[in-house]
Amino acid sequence: MRYWLMKSEPGDCSIDDLASFPGQTVAWYGVRNYQARNFMRDQMRIGDGVLFYHSNCKEPGIAGIARVSSTAYPDATQFDKLSKYFDVKATPETPRWFNVDVQLVKKIALISIEELRRHPALERMRTLQRGNRLSITPVDPAEWNFILQNLVGD
DNA sequence: GCCAACGTTGGC
DNA sequence: GCCAACGTTGGC
């Protein structure tokens, strides 16, 4: 079992959007970075833990806990000419982009990036490193446990 | 909206 | 395969 932090712009899909979807589940489409794709395609398994992170917004931070609820499958938007995620080089026979499904476990009181930076136990978190831009990053089990035990209320 | 940092593209 | 130019990300 692995742990992940997955960024979503709340303007695209917020934690409340996720909560309102059927099955409180969303296809994590639109990833167009090879490292992030490889995490989904090669390493994610059903049940992996997810920190649902709001990025590029007024209050960046962890907005909820989720879980990986499918293994990776071809991202449908790569074949859709009308989608901004269309990829002319991708075909159904040789898809280039993949996504998993992510299901809400629970919404939490936002843990701001400022709060995250305050804790020495989290100072090595991938997403807090200078220059990090990856939208999907592995989370160390110790970091996951620290966050759930100390920063997530009931 | 600024801009540092990083990934990708494409000419050579 | 180098690397300059360009596009994107995302905190501030």
C-alpha cells in the first residue's frame, strides 16, 4: 500500500465537487506529465491513500483524504478532439496517457501549505520542495501517518 | 499578475 | 544528443 498527494485546482475539481459526484469518485484525467503518468500507470493500486490537495488557488493545501479506486486505464480525453487534453499522437491502439479513479474518503478542515511547512516532520515532503511542480507525488508512510494523526481532526 | 523553476520541443 | 526557446505550474 502506497500513499500519494494529488493536486487538483478547485476551479476544475474541488473537494466539494468530488463529494457531489456519483460514488464520490472522479476519473483523474488530464495528467500530461510522464512522471505523474508513470506513478498512476505503474505504481498505483486500489486502496492506496491519497491526500487531495487544492493547488493554484487562494488557499492551497490538503482539503481531504481519498483513495485510489481503480487501476490505470487510458485517459479518454486524449482521443477527444474537442478536449483541451486532446493529443494528436495518441491512438486507442497506442494510448499515451492514463488515469486512475479517485474516491473520496472524507473531507477535512483544510491543512494549509503554511501549516504543512510548519512541521519539521514534513519538511522533506516532495510537494513542499522548492521548484516542485509535479501534480502527483509519493508520500512517505511516516509523513502520511504524521498528517493523519496530528493534522486531521475528527 | 509576477516570475522562478522546470519540462518539452525542435533545429542543428 | 545538445541546448535555446518556449510553455506551464503554482506559490506568493
